[in-house]
Amino acid sequence: MGKRRNRGRSQLLSTMTKKQKKHLRDFGEEHPFYDRVSKKEVKPQICQLSESSDTSHSESESESEQEHVSGYHRLLATLKNVSEEEEDEEEEEDDSAVSDGDINDEDGDEDVQVEEEIAESAETQEPGDPKEKDGEEPPDTSQKSPEEFTDAKHESLFSLETNFLEEDSGGSSSQRTSQDPFQQHVNKELKEKDIQAAASSSPTSQQLKWPTLGQLVFSSKFRKMETFKPPKDIDLKSLHLQKPLESTWGKTNSQFLSGPQKSNSPFTPLQKELFLIMNSYRDLLYPERTALNNGEEIRHVYCLHAINHVLKANAQVLANNSRRRSQKLGVGEDDDFRDQGLTRPKVLIVVPFREAALRVVQLFISLLEGDSKKKIIVSNKKRFQGEYGSDPEERPPNLKRPEDYEAVFVGNIDDHFRIGVAILQRSIRLYAPFYSSDILIASPLGLRTIIGGEGEKKRDFDFLSSIELLIIDQADIYLMQNWEHVLHLMNHMNLLPLDSHGVDFSRVRMWSLNNWSRYYRQTLLFGALQDAQINSLFNRHCTNAQGQVAVRNVPVTGAISHVLVQLPHVFQRMEAQDLASVIDARFHFFVNKILPQYRDAVMSHTLIYVPSYFDFVRLRNYFKKEELNFTHICEYTQKSGVSRARHFFLQGEKQFLLLTERFHFYKRYTIKGIRNLIFYELPTYPHFYSEVCNMLRATSRGEEATWTCTVLYSKYDAQRLAAVVGVERAAQMLRSPKNVHLFITGEK
């Protein structure tokens, strides 16, 4: 018995490579993750051979391997001093751990039938598929969910390995994979001096002009910065798409292709250029994504990139599994099979509403299904449709809203959600626990409630540790929701996990163990406008070693050209010493210079448009203190309060109306009775400027000659000013020695 125990300990030590041991010695006292690995945790090192919810033993295992497994179990019991009864209790607790308040409802007859089909057909489910209960949030950190994919029972699973193992007519598989952008990206080796140089150096940049995207800025903090131009025509085979995407993409994307385009290219001109940047694994900032024009077109192309990345990553794991079995290697005996991260989730897609999540999942299904003869199994589909779908009859009738509003707020607009998606061989598992998922789809609020804050007992962000592809869609909407949630998310991306979560360290990539994952993470950021906060997030948190690409097209005309009423626009420039003092400078300039001009009863019916809620609260408190005759409407005002405020303002019973930009974004009401308009700050959305100005004609009673419009701006509002008046006029207004500029719109 003693000899067998000593043999088990020696086998356990052999599971760690020399690089791992050195790395754990270096970081053992600096981070609880490494401390657990080096001193306490034994199970993660042998998770491929131990019992777990995600892996199962092959029926063809030899007797010696079974003895090896049993020896490991005895070693575990000895080191951890856990009885068999306690292990059973822990497994029951882990299996019962679900998210969203231990939700364990039935998914209906359809999902029961799906589960039966999965059990009956060996090809519809990956062997060792976890039998955990469905939930949206990650389970407790005590749950161990190994990252190893096992496929010993079914040879059909190796169909995913074709891009890694097959030889094609152009050369060997090694030559083919060396040209694959995915392989080049994950196999790129950074050195310590590269990381140090990137941290201390400023980025080098170069500008290019592409036919469709326009002005691009390529930048990189690392030594080499490569730029490229899009080819005229591209072939799907040259893009290294994983099967079955080459055949399914054309059908899925056919709605955007028309005329001669349909026969020449599988992409639209915009999709082609976007996908070439995505496929090069560079970070991308595209600020011209609008729900009305190109939103769905862009959603299709980033979903193609996301599912392609996941399929390639899974195929690489399966290929290495096959090689390890053929070479009869044990855990940790070869350092050449590093193909995973510290946790399983690879892709995080951040979207604002449930409707967007629904469309993303539907695109994944379309891209994996192909023709109608090869339907894939989608578990929990009925539950997903019920929670993320919408009933058209629930929408109130006779609501007249702008087209862009209808495009943004379509379907289910709940902004608190999260869901894990596991991509299996011939099925998609929805509501998979986060640590058993390949793709996470969530809103900023949904992630914020999981991540938690400092001092909270129940918080978890380990599932963000190995995100390789981060997609933030419709970033401009988060400015209207809560931008702090997005910043909080970015501050917790690619941190070292606090628990091991059953990872096999012999399969973890070295750059992930070195805590360099953020230099390998690709971030795709899509929005509808150029904004300083979005640009700051892209510049500070996107550190991809492959470099960054930002679309920087400048507005030529500006939103003021869409103002239809005859109105004088007075732009008054205020001075501020630095960016931090702009808020106070704007308030004092408004109180001392602008407001006294509107105190007279003659200047009644004055609407004050306030983009920031904090500025709104400050102005509201000041108006109360000065006992001014005013009313206010914000996004938190009850419907009855909104009706009263609009009525009092229309009748002239209240001289001032404070209106927040968020209220206009979410409701888009037409405020009647406006005669004088003050923009406390330039709007976040440029078209809001023309929309608010055009409200003056809602109650036109021959008073056009008395209408006024005043706008406050500073040199730090250059982007918003250019979007309103055009880039040339904005440059003149910022350089001019005069502080007041006048524009007149409408018919003469």
C-alpha cells in the first residue's frame, strides 16, 4: 500500500512541467490562484482522469489505465481527507447549483423530446456533455468543470478536426494551418521585453483610406505594425472558415446580397472589409453602426467571426486529444498540447436588449445548420423563445415614433439578462452554466450583478479570465443605460481567476498562465457615434498585440442642416482650464451669463435640454433654491408626472422645463409650447439636436419671430460640435477669437 501511494505521488508530480513549476514558484505568494494550485489544489492537475461533470471515460480504456485512475482517486482521498460520503454530498450540491435563484423549471415537451433525442443518438451530443441544471449565472466557484473535451466514444466527432489534420491539394496540413489567422494569433509568442516595451511606449499609427469604411487608423504599441488593403474579390476558402461555415454563410447572408453582388462575393462591401479586419484578429472600433441602416448587416458578420473562432478552438482541442491518444501520453507528459485557457468561456458578446441576444442565437443556429436536412439540436429552445422573444400584440398601437427609434426598441427590450451557450458536435446548449459555456451573451447590467463590487460576499468574475474575443455591440446605447457598468466590466476582463475551476494546467497556454491574456484578446467595438468615452475605452482597455484599427470618418455637414424651422442658433463658447473643470465651468457660465437673460416673464416657455443626469440634478436643486417657476422631466419621472409637466409648460404656468436626454432617448415625446430653447450641453446623438429644434413647429402660432436657441460648448466638445455643425465650421468656431457664433436655419 505504501509503495502504491508513493507511486501515486510521483505520478502526480509528473503532471506539472518545468515551466509550470517555475511559474508557480514565481507567483505562488502573489495571487491566491497560484497559491491554491501550488499548495492545495490537486484535482485540477488530474481532472482529465478524475470523475467530473464534463468528461467521461472511454469504454475501451485498458485495465492498466483503470488502475491508474483508481490510484489517483485514492491519492485524492488521502491528501484531502474527504470521505466517500462527503464527496457524494459535494457532487449533489454542485449538480443542484443553478443561477437566478436556483431556477429549476421544466422547459416543456419540446425540450424533453430534445433531451431524449440527445440520449438516443450518439452523434447529437458530445460525449461527456455536462448534466448540470440550466442556469444563466455561473455556479459557485467550488464547482469543478474541466476544460478537456473527450471524444473517445464517437469517431464522428473528429469531423471538426479537418482543418488541422487533413491534407489538401495545396500542401500539408502544417502549411495550411500556418496560414490560418487563428493559428497565427494564438501561437504567437510574446516575450517579457515586448510586454515591458508596450507598457512604456506610445503607439505608432498610420492612416489608410479604404473604399467602404473610409478613413482608418492602424495603431500598435508593439514593435511591428502591419497595415493592409482589402482585395477586390475574396474567396471563402482563403478566409480559413471552419466547416460547415463555408456552405452555410451564403444562405444565411443572402438577404443582404442582391443584383450582380450576389454572384461575385458572399459579402457586402461593408461586410468584406469588416471581416478582413476581424479575421486578422486586430481590435476594431467602428462608430457608424446604426440600427436603421447597417445594424443587422454587421451583426451577421461578427456572429460569423465568433462562431468560426469557437469551432476552430474546439477543433484544436479535439485534434490534440486524438494525437495524445495515438501517442499514449499521460497528463503533463508533453508540453506541446497547450490549447486552452484557464476557464472555458472564449467569447463574450455584450448587447443592450434581449431582442439582440435572440437574434445572435438565431444566427448561430443558422450558421451551424446548413441545409434543412441537417437540423441541429437546440436544447432549452422553447424556454429561450419564451424569455427572449416578444409578443407583437403587447406593443401599444398608434404610437408615432421616428424610424431609428422603432429600429432600436424593437422586440423584447429588457436590459437585465445573461445566458451561456455551449457549442457541441451537432447541438447547441442554451442556458449552459458559465463555466461549461463557449459563448456568453449578456447585457452590462446582467454582468454587473454577477461581478459585484468590492466588499460583496457573493461575486464572481473568473469566467472572464480567458475571454479571447470580446464583442461590444451598440455601445452608444450603454451611454444612455449606465456607462459605469461597461467600465466595471472592462476592469475585470482577463484577470487571474480566484479558483481553478477544474482546469488541466498541462493544456493551458503559457501566455494565459503568464497573465498575458489581455494582449491576446480581440475586442470588437460597434457604436453609432464618435464619442469621447467610447474612444477612451478603446484606447485604454484594448491592448491586443496584433494592433488596433479605428474608423475615423469626420462629419461634413452636421445635424444642423436637418433643422426645418426658421431659427437663429447662438453658439456661446465657455472657457475651461482642463477637462476636469468643464462641469463646474459650464454650470457657473450658465448661471451667471445665460440664465439672467431668461428670467423675465417675456422669455417664458423655455426648454432646457440637459444630456447628463448629474447636471440635471444640480440644475434642479439650484432652481428650487432660487424659487424659479419651473417643472422637470427625467427618465425616472412617472407617467402622470410627465403629463402634468407637459401640460403646465404648454399652458405657460411653468416658465422653465428641464428635460434630460435619457428621457428623450427612451420616450421620444414631442414637447409642445417651446419658444426658447437652451442646450446646456451638446447632445450625445447629433440627430437629437435637429429633433428638439423641430419641436418648435409643433405649436406654431405665428410666433416664429420670437424663437431663440442657445447652445453652450467648450473646446473639449470638439467631437459633438463637429457632428452638429460640420467639421469645417467646428474648427473655425474653436479657433476663432470670438466666443459667440450665429447660424440661421429654415426658409428665408
